[in-house]
Amino acid sequence: MKHTHPLPKMPTGRHCLLDFSPKPERIDFILVWEEIGSKKEDKGKRKNKKAKRKEYAHRIWRWKFLEQLQATGIHMEQHIVKSRKRSIHYVLLGAPWTVLCHHAEILRIKMPLQAMPSQASNWSDNLMRKLGIWNPLYQEVPQTPQDYYTYPFQESELSRFLGSENPQTFFASTQRHKIVYEILEKTPFGHQRRGLFGIQQLLSQKVFHAAFPPHDGPYQIPAKGLAPHELNQRQILFRYWAKWSKWRKYQPMYHIRRYFGEKIAFYFAWLGFYTAWLLPASVFGIVVFLSTFFGSSADVPTDEICNASLDYEMCPSCEDCPFWKLSTICEAVKTGQLFDNKGTVIFSVFMSLWAVMFLENWKRKSARLAYQWDCLDSKEQPLPPFAVMAPLTSWDLITDQEEPDTPQKNDFLHIFVAASIVAAMAAVVTLLLIAIILYRAGIAILVSKSSNIFFLTWGAQIANFTSALLNLSFILLLIKIYIPIAYVLTSWEMHKTQSKFEDALVWKVFVFHFVNIYSVPIYIAFFKGRFSGYPGHYGTFFGMQNENCINNSCLIELAQEMLVIMVGKQIFNTLLEIFIPKLQSWKHKHKLRSSRKRKKEKTSEILWEANYELLESQGLFQEYLEMVIQFGFITIFVASCPLAPLFALLNNWLEIRTDAQKFVCQYRRPMAEKAQNIGMWFFLLQFITHLAIISNAFLIAFTSNFLQRTYYKYAYAWDLHGYTNFTLAQAPGAFVAKYNHTCRSCLENLSETNEELKDAEPNLESGNEKARRKASAGEEEPGGHDRASSISGPGMSGGAGAEAIWALPPPPNPPS
């Protein structure tokens, strides 16, 4: 059917006003859309019918929406900026006094009744003031917000509220933005049951290109300067918070809350609190690392490995690999001693306690901020799409009103579908993990076959480092693929409130990130080297020989993997956060200003144009996710790297300033939202803390050499003389008979029981009987004691079969 309705005609001219009356006295919101200019109209004539129908539908929707919006009482004014390439339409929205009062009562917005003493304080500042010590962190920030006793607004009790005599300043800018946004979200432009309502739907269909509240003004301060009372809120935040020179100052939390709302303020409060708590952890980690670094030269087992006069000939690492000398891994063992020592054990216990205390103290601080910011009893309104599309209603006992609801069977369906998709993505990650394991094993075998001393010494580290980079690449790629899928899936679930929507999105993304990022470190920490086999009977996986660790300890490889993923990801994200927004902003501004530059026009200083030149706010999801993943690295695997908290501290100092600059200088002003805490992220931090306690205990017990060394100290020699010989065993008799050559291997790699080895070597004497006979005769075997064991070569070790270690008799007393 052919439509004969004429398309809405747009006015011409650079800055033109449409006939919207009355005009807004104050701009509370800005809507923007772009249209192709006259230069591209000829090309547009060749568009197909489908594109023309879509463009026509968008124009109809847009003007219906604006008509309905005007009917709600919102004042509007339109400006058009025309050029040869495009026409940019700005619709300025302002809510009059009557509309503000009516919707403030519906939304139960809290308004001030009486001023109260300021509660803004900082415990460290108060302590230094009492002690009379100068505090380098303190700064005086002008225009400190006043605290009030508040009550939900009621138009009938208007006279009881403070400031009601001045309609222009009674409602704060964030409150005005919230009211207008709620109206925009509920305004229809077609049949509501078909989802034709709300500004978000129009934005997703590209009917409007942007919708945002305006900033208070420019953030730049004129060269001549301004007095503190003359600064707008944005300039205050830039001067006293977002500048790099303020990295060591307290954050002006009450100013952040006033300008951006409680949700963003809670994020920066948590990030600052977390960064402050990283300081003692970093200091302790540096002390542990330095004490190990300067004391590692006195480590007796390391000296025994590096001593050429006591050198041991080791069994081959694979079927076709040559025999090798234990001293070839000297440098790798020295490096590993920095990460696997008694200091790191103490540090892992400290970090477990630190994580618990950090969360408990944050709970107290969060509750105090929620009380001071008057958001303990805030009640979220149902999302407009849910309110319209929900098939049922239920009675809310808190508001004593009917509210939209959905059947419980729908919830089960959503959970099943979401869990299936998350499981499928986790399976993809598992396949990539298997590929990385096979890559590492293949590289280790190739290195072991080499006759080059450099590759024999450092080949395992090269394989580990390259596989860590490969894993990092997979992580970053899968993140880009999965997050949009999770967002679409969560939108399909149709959650009742914004917080429930965000919580559902958070757990989906976190589960995937947990598998994606932590899978390889978990494999190295708890599984690598446990199934390597022994000389003549090597364990395989998909036809590839299972890999081992260096000198029976996987902590050095875990530290290397952790530093590459954690530090590499932090550096990559920091560079992206610094440069990508600047490039995107430059590109966007260049596109909008290109026509003015050709005409030698100055850059526009008009409020709505300057705001549209900024980037759309990306929210806090990625910021929280990055910090929670970092928290997992410095708690779950901290036993392998005492310097992890230091890298996290340095990153967070940069993170606070880069995030502050993005919100103040580079992003359009986001919608201010209420929040009582950091939401689902706190429960994820609790989960990580509980997991960290278990993980550190398992790392100390099964991955580190701490227990073996401790046992040897108390059982045989406190100074650890003879410990290297104690951990080495003779190759099985069948292997010696086959190659007519004896060699040593690491006892900790034992993966078969003594009974299995006896079956494989029926003609050999039992290790226990042989040891007893030699001990009674006072003999000592020059190369060590005849024990069945598995293989360990350069870059290969493990920890399985500990039950067989203690089943063997103790060796004769080592030399003092």
C-alpha cells in the first residue's frame, strides 16, 4: 500500500527555531539526531524502497514522540546546525515547576526539611589533626555540599520543605534530570504493547543519535582564573579531583555524589578505599621479595644444584630426548627461589587475612556512606519496558501499591537459557585451554631435544612466556565477543529494576571471565606436572607428553603467567583508557566541526553543541569488572608473586585519575542514579576471598616446596644439606636395562604407587629392603638412594605421588 502522507519538512538555516512554545527556562535534557545534507541527497535517491520506508518510519516515530512529549508539559526548543554534509538537530528540553512537583511526588524524591551538621570526615585526617601532624593528603575544596534531613516530596506540604520559595533552585540538577528521563522513558510513539515507547527504544533504532543531560558548563578554567565561589561544579571536580597533580589528595566524595549521583560516587569511594588498603599489602610484599632476593644466595639446595662438582646426570625429558645435567637449570632455580620460599608462605597467610579484613571494613564504610547520603531506604521504580510488557501484577507491601510482575516459570526459563549459553562459552574457553596446554608441551619437547645450552636453560621460560601472551590474546578476544551476547541475553530476560538487570549481567560476565582468565593459572597451580609419568612410562595427553615444572615447583611459572595476564592486561587497559577516548573524541569533534573549519568559523561554545561533541558515557561495568579480576589475582594466586599488590597499587593510582578525567572531561554527563552500595560486586569479592583462602592453603600444601623443605629440616638437617640428593631418585631398573645407563630424576614427580613399580620391575629388590641393608652395613650410595620415580627434565616437574615419598625409609644422615 502506497503512503501519500508528506514527509515532515525540516526548516532551513544554520540555527533555526521550530514553533515549540513556551521555551524552556532551563535546559534539563538534550535530544540529538542527524540527517544527510544536500550534498548526499542525489546519492540517497538511489536507495532501495526498504531503506526509504525505514527512514519514513523513523521520521513519523520521532515527531509522534515529540508531540507526546510536549503533551506531558515538557517545554521544548529546537536548533538546527546545517552543513553541506549533514544537518544536526538539537531539541532542548526543560521541565516547568508544575511538572517537576507532580513527578517528584510520584517518584518519591527526597527533599530537604532541615539542615544538619556536615558529616564529611576522614579518619586519617582526624587522627593527624589530633596529633598535630601536617596532612599532605588534605585539601580544602570550595562549595562543600550541605547535609539535610529529608522526606519524600509531597506537593501538599510544599511549604515545609527548605528552599521551596525559589522554584529555580529547589530541585537539584540531578533530580531534574531524573524526572525528565523518567518522562522520556514512558512517552509512547506507537502501540505500547509492541514496545513502541521510551527514549531507549528510539536510541536503539537510531531514530535519535543521542539523549543526555547537559554538563553545568565548561571544565576549563579561564587563563585569568576564577575565584572559588565562581567555579561551576564541573570546574571544581576538574581542579580538585581529575587533575594528575591531585593523585595524592583525598577524593572530594560529596562533590562527586552531588554532580554524578550516588552510584558513581560509591564506585570511586570503593576504588579509593581499595587502593588505600593496597598500600600496607604492597609494603609487606616488597619486604618479603627484597629479603628473599638478598638472602637467596645462602640457599643450600640451590647451591647444591649449581655446584658442578656435585652435578647429577638427569634422565631424559621424553623418549627421544638426551640425558642432561642438573646444573643446567641453575639460573632457573635461582629465579624460582624468589617466588617459592618461606617468605611467600607467610605473605599468602597475610593476604588471606588482609582480604577478609578489607571486606569487613568496607562493609562498615559502605553502610556509613549510605546513611550519610540518605539512600538506605531508597526504593527502585520498575523499568518502563517491564511495567508495560509484564503480564501480571502483584501487591508491594512496602509501597502498598500494585506493581507489574511476571510468572515464576518465566524466571526458570530465563535461568536455563542463560546457564546454557554461559556453559557453552565456558566450553569454548576449555578448548582453548587444551590448545594452550598442547602448545606448551610441544614447545617443551622441542626444547628438550635441543643441544643448545641457552635453550636447555631458558627454553621452558620462553615456552611459558609465549603461551601466556597467547592466552592473554585469547582472553581479550573472547571478552569482546561475549559481553555483547551477555547484554542481549540479559535484556531478553526483562528484569524488573535496573539493579536486578545489572546484577544478572554481572554474574553472567563474571562467570565467563573467571573461566576465561583464571583457567590457565589454575591449571599451572594445581594440575600441571601431576600426570607426567616416569622414565620409560611417560604420561600423554592427546598424543602429547604431559608437561612438568622446573625443579618440582610450579610457582615460578604461575608467577610468570600471573604477571603476564594481570600486568599485561592492566597496561593494555590503561593505554586504551588514556588514548582511545582521546582519539574517539578527536574523531567525533573533527566530524562535527569540519564544515565550520572550512568556513573559518570558531569552535562552537554553545552548550548543547559542546556537549554533543563529547563521548557517550560507558558506565561503570567495565571499571568494576577490571578491579574485581585484579582483586582475584592478588588474593587467589598471591603465594606465587609477593609483588602483585604493588602492581595493583600503581595501576589503581592511574585508574582513579583516568576514570575521573573520562567522567569530567571526555564523557557526556551520565544520568545520576541512587545506590545503597556497590551491589553484586561485593558478593563476588566475598566469593573470591573465600576461594583465596582455600587456594593459598592448597598452593602451600601441593604446589610449593615449603612442606617438603620443612619436613627435611626437622627430620634430617636444619641447614638443608643433602636436600637435593634427598629429592632425587634412581631411574627404574627397566629403564636402566633398556638404555644401559643410569640417571636421576625428581622423587616428587612420582605418579605411580610402589606396588605398580614393583610389578614393572619384578627382578629388582624392594627399595625399602635395599635401604635397610645399606643403612645397617653403614654404606652410602654415592649417587643417592635407589628409589623408583618419574621423570623430570628442564622445564618439567610436578608434585603427585607424595604418598610414595613418605612411604620410603629415611636416608642416612647427610654430610654436615
